[in-house]
Amino acid sequence: MVFSSPFFLFFFLPVTLLLAYLSRNSKFRNAVLVILSILFYVFGEGEMIVLMMLSITFNYFIGKWIDRSKTKTAISVGVFVNLLLLVIFKYSSFVVENINYLLVDFHIDPIKFAKVKLPVGISFYTFHSISYLIDVYRKENKVQKSFVDLTLYISLFPQLVAGPIIRYKDIAYQFTGRFLNSAQFQLGIQRFIIGMGKKVIIANSLGYTTDLLFDIGPAQLSTSATWFAIISYSLQLYFDFSGYSDMAIGLGKMLGFDFLENFNFPYKAKSVREFWQRWHISLSNWFRDYLYIPMGGNRVSKSRVYFNLIFVFFVTGLWHGASWNFVIWGLIHGFFMIIERLGFEKFLRRGGNFIMHFYTIFVVVLAWVFFRSETLEKSITFIQSLFIYNKNSIYSIDMFLNRENIFCCMLGLILSVNGINFMLKKTVQILYQSTISIQTVKSTFRTIKSVSLILIFVYSALSVVSGTYNPFIYFRF
């Protein structure tokens, strides 16, 4: 089930909010949310709910063992089993395929292996489980004695299938110490609508054209059309994922939870290092706290720091998918993180903000080619087409530049660098210096904001009901 589906918007969400606000105390409310979260997952994944519940049950008892014994054996077993679960269901086919390539080279019969279904959200709920176990082991939080509350942390539906990844220590106190109030509820609605608009109005519109361009392939596209394809995908990916995160954060607020931000205008970054401080922040924080720092972080020799960085980004790429393309995408980012540490970032600063920003966007956009393409061969061909004139092209860029695509690209470019907020601030400054009263200015902006949110919701809802193109990219992770 996706947040932008008619069933979720007009049935599941209203019922959830009604039951949550009718619940008199946090214990009963948590139990209600657990049931609803399980139903949410069952609607999309059916029998795969058994796997998630087995994982939660295992982590509940392992957490008690860690708290009781406080040994490395307990935490090692807990982390190992969680990772084994992830490997079996997400990477087993990838591992067997690569082994078979080697076996064929040695004229050995390949291994026959049935593909394992990838449960939606397994990367997210596995990382939540590991976060819980490590936080208990480090004594950063007490062990969760309530099976219901632990189940809620791992399965809470706003973040269950596509994040953000919530560290246990950031939310543990909210299971019993959260309050439902109208102010937070209003903020939640606003955030949800904004996320829905980003997803439906921008990501969905650009996604349809992007898929068409990538299906055609660079061999038949002009150079300008190839560039349009990857720029369009860069915007689609950002607004798809950040839109989902906004909706998840908004839903959390409606239910009394405060989730940390997951995006902070990453396309404003002036280095790859800064990009990862702004992009998928919850994943970056998770790898920093539970992998990079335990490996030594920055407290070791320079050569070891570089190894730590490249290893973390290798794992980051692999986390996104069982494909060498994802690994290469991660290694590209790791490589540029290292050369920036070696002094390249200081060199770029001499060129000013424009050069730094151009460099970052150039690297990030080119790396997205590997993220989007199905195979390494297609990625290389696509990149070649970006820089080599294709005289045999059949499709030119003007064939895809309709009004909707131009509007979505322009709007996406402005919003991705927080351009709307910049323009609003300038407008407010001008109005404050005029003869118009401050109260009138505030009242006008509140009205404009309210009307805009209503229009965004109505348009998005109508688009969803009409059954237009409506995928979620990050569901496959």
C-alpha cells in the first residue's frame, strides 16, 4: 500500500486517525497502531508479514539476552542473524548469479536456485532492529520490556516500507511520552500534503517521461535528450523519495511522533561530503553510528580512514540493491569523498560557490546513471551518449519537451534548491518596508498558504483517483 493511493487516503488514514485519537492512553494507542501497521503491511505483502513478525520476536528476546548478559556474544548473534535474514532474502540470488558466472568459466554446471521474493521494506525494518540491539548493548537506551512497543518501533507504518530509518535512541521515549495535540496535527497535515504534492505533481509526471527515455535507450536518443533523461531522473528520484519522507514525517506528527528530517535540499550541496549531509540523512546517520565509527571513523590513520570511507560507501551501494550497478554508484561517492579529503575540496573553494556547486551536481547526476540503469553495460553506454554526439539518433529532446515536462522541471529545479523560500523571504522584506501593516502581511500569507495546500491536495487526490502513473522508487529497497 502506498500513501498516495485512494484506499490509503480515503479509508485507511481516516480510520487510523480516528482510532488513535479515540484511544485514551498510550498503551492502548500503541496496541491499536501495531494492529493497523500489521494490516498496512499485509495489504501490500500478504504472507511476508510472518517474516517480519518472526524478526521482531527474535529481536525482542535477543534484546533481553543482551541486557541480561551484556556480552559481545549476545550482540554478535543478534546482528549476525539480522544480517543473515537480509542476505537470504535480498542478496542470495545476486550471490548465486555471481558464483555461477565463475563456475561457467571453469566449465562447472551452475547452481540451480529459485529466486527469493524480496519483501518490501526488509532493508528498513532490519536496520531498525539492529539499531535497537546496538543501542541496548551500548546502554544508550533501556531494553524494551513491552513486546507491543518494540513491534511498534519496527513496524510503525509511516516508516515501515521506505523509511526514514529511525534510530531507536531517537524515538524510544516517544512510545510512552508523546502527546496528541491540534498544533502538531496541523503541522502533520501540512507536511503530508507538501510531500504528496512533491510526489504526485513532480515525481510522477517526470517519472513517466524518464521511464520512456530509459526504455528507448541512448542508442536512439540525441545527446540533448540523453541529458534530459538523467536530469529528469535526478529530479524524479529526489521528489519521489523526499516526498515520501515528508509524508512519513507528517503522518508521524499526526500520530504524536517526531521523526528526524531525512532531506535538507541536497542539490544545494557544494561537495559530495555535504551532499551526504543533506541526502537520505537517516541512512547516513545510521552508517555513521553503527558502521563507520565502530570501524574507527576519523580516529585512525589516514589510510585506514580512506578504507573506512570506501567500505561504508560500498555497503551503502549494496544496501540499495543486489546489483553491481549500485555498488559502483556507492564507490563513486566514496571515491570523491576521499579525494575531497585529500585536498580537492580546498582547491575547489578557490573557484567559488558556483564551481563547487557545479562540480557536485555533475558528479551526483552522472552517478545516478548507475543507480537507474539495469546493467553496467547500459550505464557505460548511457554515459558515453552524454558526451559523444549521436548522429544516428531517432528521438530528439523537443519530442519530450511538452508543457507539463517543462513546468515540472522548472518547478523541480526551483524547489530542489529551496528557491520558493528564498523568493518568499525577499517578498516579505519588501512588504515589511512598505506601508502595509505587518498584521495584514501575515494574514495574507496565511491565506495564500492555506489555499495553496488545499489546491495541492485536491489536484494530487484527483490525479491519484484517476489512476495516473504512481510508483514509489524506494519500495524496491
